[in-house]
Amino acid sequence: MRKLLVLSILFVIFLQPVLGDSFFSEDKIDHLFTTFAITASTSLFSKSMLKDSINFETVSFSISLPIIFSFGKEIYDHFYDGGVSYKDLIYDFIGIGLGFFVVRLK
């Protein structure tokens, strides 16, 4: 997991394509913290309801809800704001990973 986090950070910093959508903007921070909050809250909810067990149901519930919101937001952006930002999705998935692992650390 540590290697994946390091590779994600290196990807964000060094492999920026030259497009109009920057990797470093307020929108990206909003995506990161929103998915972090959704994932952390759903993970805490499922953890408390199922008595600290980590199984397929708790993991899938904790991660599927923010993924649905992330793709739903990008579909909305495609139709009403002019396009899909894959960089937004990168920040969404980083927020999902951080939210899940912060709550699940023992």
C-alpha cells in the first residue's frame, strides 16, 4: 500500500500533462476532502453496525458510495460543465483510499 501511495504522489507531481485542467487547484482539494469525508463516515457507520468486522460487505459499502458519487459528479460535469476531468477522479480515489485506511487503522 505504501508503494501505491508513493506512486500516486509521483504521478500527481511529475506526470502532469499540459492541459487546461491543473492538478493543483481548489477544485481538486474539494474532491479530495469530500470523498475523504464520505468514505470515512460510511466506513465508521459500517464498522460500528457490524461490530468491527472487516469483511466484503463493510468494505464494499464503505467504498462503493463515494465511487458512485465521484462518477455521478463527473457525468454531471460532462453534460453541464463541458467535460470530464480525469484529474478530479484521481483526487477522488486518493480521498477514498485515505478515508478508508484512516478509519480502519487499529
